[in-house]
Amino acid sequence: ILCEKPMATDLNECDEMLIAAKRHDVKVAIAHQRRFNSAWTDARTLIAEGSIGQPTQIVCRGGQGLLNDCSHLFDMMRYVLSDPQAEWVIGNVERKTERYERETPIEDRSAGIIGFENGCIGMLLQEIAGPNYQGGIIYGSDGIIDLTEGRARLLNNKSTDWEERPSDGKNQQVAQASELVEWIEGKTEHRGDAKNGRAAVEIIMAIYESARMHEVVQMPVRTLCSPLELMIDNGDLPVERPGRYDIRAFLLRGESMRPE
């Protein structure tokens, strides 16, 4: 199964999916397709080879809710660092409108800081001080990688200028589907294995839980339902500008029309 991201909207759903897949001996991958972007894989290789020394910080800017576009960014943080586990998370959210994404409530703005087991700190700003894009800046003790979908740019203590390393432009969706076939045939593992999809959801839930509990959240997250939905239901995030809207409504025929 190749499942759209995010894997689910809370950790209970993630675990139910993993258990069902294990029970029926089914392989599940999550469509974080940028794991198959050659520039992102190039950044992963450069970091693993020590081209920027010890990675110390990753900074990203995202939009459209943590569970939506930002799911890719949390997955990217782990991917380029060779998939370390998050140890702690602190964050906050703002939700003053009735904002949804495919029928799921999302926040207006948010920010999160993640401490990974290798000592690197990840930081994401969602709908704060844009522009938003898929990528980030990875700082290390000996260099920097500026990463987008189109290229990885490297600057380190062995160079005097940026080294441009463009993406090969190959179709990421085709690549992830091809690797799924090889995984089913037992030829390889799949880099989008559902365990990585769950890890991205857990970071998001940890940010929501940090906002709910006003504390640093030590992993693993122990609240298995959505802390954001808990805050909404409990009145902790009162709507100040009423009027439900879905940011994906433009994809539905007629929903983007205006009265005039």
C-alpha cells in the first residue's frame, strides 16, 4: 500500500494501521515522495560523509498546516540526517479561524523546535515570516547546505563559494512507486516505510501536545489522540473570526468561484 501523507491525523490511527498491516502481512509506505528527490538524497549523503561536519541545526519554513505540507518538512529533517529519532519537542500554535484541510482541523500558525538523538536541532515556522517552500537550511560545525527541491547548495570550510548541486529532475512519484514494487518483491527496503510516516506524525502531535500542556514534550508522545482537536473541543483555542473554510476547497469543482 502506498498511502497519502500524512499517515494519519493522530497516533492512534497510525498504530491501528501498523497493527492491521502486520496482522495481514501487508507492506505500507507513506507518500513522502521527496525522499526520492535526488537533491535531498544528495544532502543526506553529504551530511553522512561529514561534508558539513557535525549537523547542528535545520531551519525550515512551511505553510498550510503541520499535518499538510509541513509533514514533508519533518520527514525531510529526519531523512537528510539518516532518520534519527526525535528525543524532545517544544512548540506552540495559533488558531483564531475555523481553518480545515480536507475536513481535518488545522492551525493558522505554528512553530516547533525538535531535539534529535544525534544532537541536531530542527526548527520549523509554519505561516510565520515566509516565504514557504519545500526544503531548508542545514547548519553544521564545518559548513552549510541550502536545500530546495531543485538543488542542494554546499558551502564548507574547504570552499570559498557555494557549490551548486542541481537535482536530476527525475519523477519522484514514479521512483517511489518503483521502489514499492521492489520492496514487495523482496529486493530492497522502502525509504518511505510507514514507520517513518509515523515518526513525522509523532513530531506534529508533540508540537500540539507542547502547546496544550505548556511544556517540553519528551518522546515518545503519550497522548494518542490529537492534542489540537482536544484544545479545540475544550475551548482552549476559541475562534475569533468565525466561518469554516477548507484550504483545499479550490480543488473541488466550483468551490473557488466567487459571487461576482
